[in-house]
Amino acid sequence: MKVTVSRTALVVCAAAVLVATGSANAVVTTADVTGTAEAAPSKAGNASASPSPTTTAPSTSGTATTAPSATAPSAAGTPSPTSSSPASAPSAPVANADSAPVASAAVGALFSGGKHFCSASVVHSPGGDLILTAAHCVNGDVTAISFEPGYHDGIAPYGSWQVTAATIADGWTSSADPDLDFAFLKVAQPGPASLESLTGANLLGTDQGFSHTITLTGYPDGSERPVVCTGTTTQSDTYQQRVACPGFPDGTSGGPWVINADPNTGLGTVVGAIGGYQTGGDTADVSYSAYFDGDVAQLYNTAIS
């Protein structure tokens, strides 16, 4: 399990220990400061309120549940397909001297009660206000959750964004189906700028297959910096994928699996999020994700509609 319980009693699922078999090459690093912004907006009161052409028609999950808030922003313009080009982050993350993978400014930590408990990432959307995380990270009053992209060392360089609505598959809500352990959250903060215009965004990739070299990013519980890994994914079940990346303990749930990441910004196409089997894995060395197919495409279309 890779979610930390916060004061909002977010869901944590217990599971048996799984010993990973096989081998995978992985490069792991604790990321340097993401972005170049130094001054963080005040957290108190600041929050108010590569192409993916193979996205397919919805599959078996059917409907989705959207939990809006009165403060939810309206999406700007006409919904665009997930193959649209993502915005570029204005400030490139700082790469480590040894050319280790960078932590994208579009990846951040989810906070509740003053502590971060899960990870999330900005995904391209018409309104520029959508983030992706694991469904098991979302429970109860979603407006008690905030998102801080690029968070590090107590600094939120792009501000604190309040979650205003959650879109979760009915199959997860009714039976915690691990194959549907993903969710989209809308966020907002005062001012005219959209989240995506500040941080950039990953494209949503569906039906991309199970074998990839990915960049995996998450915020471990108790750490003030994200951990980043480059690893090779494999199929672990019909609708499950996994990657051997050491150093991804509780708190990293919802962290994005990104392919074709730009070496300067870390942005690319997101094909998974830590979750799924054993709510992401019962060890810090192997992470799981539900396979992104027509179900996540349908959920995305519901979230932006």
C-alpha cells in the first residue's frame, strides 16, 4: 500500500507481501528542486476554491461518478482529445549533475490536514485544471484535499490548488476494483492562470501496451522531496502492470508512469499511476498500476465534460 492515512481518514487497503520475481534495470534518485521559482505563495488561505492517438472507446467499466463542489471551475473551450500537445512548463526542472531523471513540475503532492499523503500529476485538459491520482487516495470530502505541484522542502513554487471535484469509476466506488484504481481531480486557486499554464501537463496515453521504459515519480511519506526512477514495466495481470523501482513507499500512490519524457521538463505521456494491485504494492521496491485502456479514457471524458 502506498498511501498514508491523513486526518480525513483516506482509504488504505491492507495486502499480503509480494516478493518480486525477475529483474529490471532501474535508476532511482531523490530529485533536486523542481522548477526555478524560489518564493512560495502562502499556503494559508492561498487556495480557494508526445501524442496518444490510440485512445479507444470505453470498455467494461461503464459509468463514472463525479463529485462536484459549488466552487468547481468551468472548463474553458471545447474538450480536446488526449492526443493534443501538452503545455510546456515555463521553467524547466533542474537536472541532477549525474543526468538522473528529473522531477517534472507537473508532479506534486496531495495534502490534507497539513501533511502530504499521496502523489498526483497534471494531465492535459481543455480547462487546464485536471490532475490524475489513484482512486484509493480519494475518499470523503474532496475539498479537504489540496495539490501542490513541484513541492519540495516546504516550498510550493506554483501555489496550493484546492480540489473542487473528483471523478471516480463506479466500479471502484462500489467494489474497489483494482483495475479501476485511478481518479481525476479538478483543482482551482485565485487568479486567471490555469494550473497547466504554470506547470505544463502530461498527455493521457491509453492502450499503449505493457512494456515501456518509464519515469516514475512520487512523494514518500515524511520526505520533503520527490523520488524519481527510470524503470522497465511488465504485465502482471490482465489489466495490471508493474515496475521494479526501489524507494517508493507509502505516500507515492498516484505517482505518474510517464513514457517519452522530455529530458528537460520531465513531461511526456502518462500511461499509469501507482495503485491497482495491493493499492500500488506492499513493498517499496515494486509498484503497480491499473492498465490504462478505454476505462480511463471514458473517465477522462467524464471529468472534462
